[in-house]
Amino acid sequence: MAQADNRILRDYALPQGSAITSSVVGPEANNFDLNPVFISFMKRERFGGHPLENPNAHLRKFLVKCDTIKLNGVSTHAIRLRPLPFSLKDRASD
């Protein structure tokens, strides 16, 4: 007898734990490491996904911070994706 699946519709849209990999960033992202100071810089104003927080304001600030990094051979896209998890907290990091 098949076991009942008790997930709600939203759960099907969320990535499963095994589906999360760093390969989303791309191979050129392996050519650089984030400086611990930059990670700390990103963690100062983290977005948690709460109703009183403005996601657009967070993204604007995040992109300004990311634009302070320029690395030869590394795309802007990769530079922006690598520090993103450090700028999120609570529900937003899930």
C-alpha cells in the first residue's frame, strides 16, 4: 500500500535538501574566495523575509555591495550569487 503524501502545494515548489548545490553559481565561481571581511560586510544588513522588510531595498543595497568587487575572469553574475546566502536570514534563507 502506498504511503500518503502529506505535503501541501507550496512544498512542491521548494527545493529538496539534496537538490541544493553550489553548481548553480557556475564553474567560474570556483576561481575566487570571498574575503571574511566582505562576508561580515554582507551580514550587517541581512534580509529575513518579514512583512515589514522591503526586499527591493535589500536587493539595491546588496547589488551596491557586490559592485565593489571586480575579479578578472569571474563574471558579475557569479560574484553576485556567491555572497547572496550571507545576506539572508530566517525565512529568506530557507
